[in-house]
Amino acid sequence: MPTPPRDQRVHLCVLAIVILAFAPGSARLAGDTTRKVSIESLLYDLKSPDPVRRQVAARELAVVRYKPAIPQLIPLANDPVAAVRREVELTLERLRDIEARPGLVVFASDTESDIRSRAVAALVDLHLPHTDGVAGVLTNIRERIGYRPDRDLDLVIEPDVPVDPSVISTLRAKIDDSERGIRRTAIRGLGILRAAPAVPDLLRVVREDRDAGLRFEGVRALRKIGDASIGDDLVALLNINADAVRNELIATLGSMRYSGAVPELMRIVEQAKRTDVAGVLALAALADVADPASAPLFHRFKDDKDDLLRLYANEGLARTADSSMKTQIAAARLVEKNAWVRTAQAFGLLRLGQSEYLDELIRGLDSWTTRDLAKEYLRETRGADRQALFTPRAASATARAGLADVLGMIGDPDALPRLQELAHDSDKDVARAAERATKRIAIASSGQ
């Protein structure tokens, strides 16, 4: 009987794989043998002079998720045929393995913009635990000129994730790509990877780029990196004529707790209309910095009708007030209806020695309304209250998971016994949070 052509044999073998995957267990050995033959054929076709065979082989290797093929796929990043390169990039992307990094670095400079775009996003995606949709987040988040305080702030790598210098240098180079979308993805990616070497490049974007959206992304990336040594550079940019960029600069200076920004932030609060976004954000930043010079502003707004102004004023008082304020804050809390403000007041009373409010903040982890605030405040638990924080207590699974996150952020090795208990929690989310927190403390203790 005549032998079928090679490409026909490839498709027959792949079809056999699918059929045998649903066959009874008695056919397992035959299935394994057929799969091996098929893989060998696909690997052989990667070197075929026929570009269609190379393209099909790359596609089928992605279908069967054969990661050992990565070393043989990487050279095809320089294939002369764009369709082959496109298929190989997609395969490396779908295999989602750090070994694909060298190939994706090459693809990030491909002459075809769609290949470059996917490769740049995939280079970042390799370092994240998310299994789906991260590249979409990087490239497809709908832009708004308005301030977006919560968008993707938590999308950053864990401290123990290594990032090869070639990835950082590739993303830095893509900041100047001819395609705006690729530039945006590169800027976002540098923030997600916390790429400190890219700080000068990102500052250049914020200072010089004519695209307000990209300048916003540059500041957001700097915020994630958190290098406070550039505080003066950011303060000098606060007169920028783009509200979204300016607002992000204000929030970034607050997140860095940069005391050098206090005079300018106070000026913004003083000159803003009562509910202007810039003024509210400047008061929030001042509450983060907690310089005593800001205390008069906190007193002025602590009873304001606007919930956000009242929140940040009470947060600022929590960090700057003396013991004489205890009775006043407690009395205000009795009549306060807003959950955010009540949480900030509980934080203030805890810092002023009312240790019973520690449990109030832990209960705040239960509600989506107050969870983020409670985490922020619990992270600042002082040494005298930490043992109480580490002590087991009755709490919901949501609160236990949130508490584990907080313990990891604090980084105190004394929390490890409690985290070991939580790592064996019956709730999987709690156990995962405890394991993540334990790893963070180990990294912090090792000085990495």
C-alpha cells in the first residue's frame, strides 16, 4: 500500500490522539505510542522547507501543549515567513512557560506590529500567576481621561518572582515603539514587574510625552515601583496641564509617603474647591504622609459633609493626633453613619491606645465596603498590639484570608506560628493566603 505524504500522516496522527483520548483505558499504551510518533513528526516538520508545514507543526504543538518543544520553536522567531512567526509566537504564548522567554524577547522586536504586541504582553504574563486574561488586561483596558484610583493597582508580581534583565531591557526599548498600543503595554508591564531600572525611562514619558494617556500610565507604573528617591521630580510635575496625570501624581506621592510633597499638597487642598478631585486626593495623600504640619487641615475637614473629605481627615488625625483627641474621636464615632469614616475612626482610637478597636478593624475585613481600608490600617499595627493581632480568634473565612494577607504585608516573623495554623485552614482561599504570606515574610527576613 502506498505511504501517505508526510503532512497527511501528521494530521492522521493528531486525529488518532483525539480519538484515543476518549478510548477505554485498555488503549492507553497504544495512545501513548501514537502521541510519541505524532510529536516526533511535528518536531521534524518545524525544520521543513515548506512554511505551511512549519506553521501547522507549531500550531499542533500548542494544541497538545508540548512544552519540551520550546527550544526547537525559539529559532523560528527569526523565520523569514511572517505567518510562521505569528503561529510560533502564539504557541510560545499558549505554552506559558518561562523557558519561552528568549523567543518572546526576539518576537518583541518583530517587523509585524501584531506579533510585537502579543509578545510584549506575553513577556509580562509569564511572570504572573493569573491563568487567563492578563494579556488582555495589559492591552485592552479601556482608557478614561478621568481618574481611576483602583484600576489594576494590585496587578504586580510577587516579591520572589525573578525577572531576567533581558525582559526589562526589552520593555524599556518598547517604550519608544512606533505603535502606541505597544508603548502602553510596555509601560504598564514595567510597573507590573516593578522594574526599578526603568524609572528614568518612565520619568521621561511623564515629562515629555504628548499623550496624556501614556503619561498617566507612566505615573501609575512609577507608583507600583515605589522609588521614593524621585519624589522631588514628581513634585515638580504637579503643575502639569492634564487632570488625570496630575491626580495620579498626587496619589503616587501619597503612596510613597513623601514628606517633601507636603507644602505643595497643602497648597492644592487650600486652593481647590471643596469636592474637587485634586483636593480630595491631596488630602488623602497628606493623610498617608501624616506630617504634623497637616494636622490643621485634618481638623478642618473631620466633620465635613463630604464622606471622602471626612474619611481622609479622620485618617490623617489617626496618624497625627495626640491622646487629647481620644474623647473627641470616640464621640464623633457614636454619631457617624458612614462605614469608611467609622473604620478610620476605629483606626485612630486603636493608635491612641484603645486596643479593643483592633477587633473592630478585623471585623472590617468581612465587608467589601471596608475591607481595603481595614487591611491598610491593620498593616500599620504597632508593636504593642501585634501579639493581639497574631492571636487566633473567631472570624469568618473572608476575614481570616484578609488577616493572612495583612500578616504577610507586615512581614513580622512572630506571625509565622499563626500563619502555619492558617495554612491548614479548611478554607482553600485562607490556606493559599497564609502560604503566600509565609513566603513574603521569608523573603523579607532574608533581605531580598
